[in-house]
Amino acid sequence: MCLSTLYGIKNEKREKLGEYISNVSFRDGAFVFTDVMGNEFSLKGNIRSLDLVRNEILIDLEERRKAKYEMIREIYNKCSGNQMRDVFVSDLETEDPEEYVRDMLKGKEVTLGREDLSDGTVIIDADVAGLKQRFTFSPG
């Protein structure tokens, strides 16, 4: 039985991603690799080579593309007599707005809610230890 080692290639750097690969298939736009124990994982990219003599698979990995957004961050005031909000506007690039917010608020107790609008806008409401914030990512 020939089992292969899977290597990912990104920016011409080679990284071992899996060992004892016994099957490769294609499902839902991604390659599905199955190891000898039946564990599956999928990757998007292009197969560079399947070397059956050296027992190695090389796959060129797709890079996730960053999208440009205008982000509006609103921090709601907790004072009952003051209905004003702190508002900050910035332009940024990110692969995932939700992950961007999680990283921004890292180390704090956070609950997030997400809404994706039909025009590509992503609204993320955050509760940061009782302080409400809204992040609106508009495609730019």
C-alpha cells in the first residue's frame, strides 16, 4: 500500500499538511484528503504534482483575498442622560470582518452577533462586558 505525505505550497514555501494520505477526491470546489485512519480534511487550491514513486502530493494553496471596507465603529454611551455615541471611521482590508473584530477585542469578554446584508455590508454587534458596540463594514 502506498501512502503519501501532503505538502502545501504558498509563496513558494513548502509546509507539511498531512501524512499517510490514502485517498484524494474533489468535492464542493475543494480537494478532500483522507488519511489511512479515515480522517478527512479539505483544501482549496491546485494540485501541482502527485508523485507516486516518492509518495508525495504537492498542492498550491489559494490565498484568501482581502476585501476593502470602510468600517464605522460606534460605541454606545452607558449614561442614561446621554444618547450620543463615539463614532470612528476607518478604511481597511480584511479577509473576514468578524475575525477582525474578534482580534480587535481580544482579551476581553465578548459576545458577537453578525448580519450580512445583500449589498455586501457586514454588521457586527458586540457586547464587550456590558458595553455595546456596532461595527459596520461597507464594501469599498
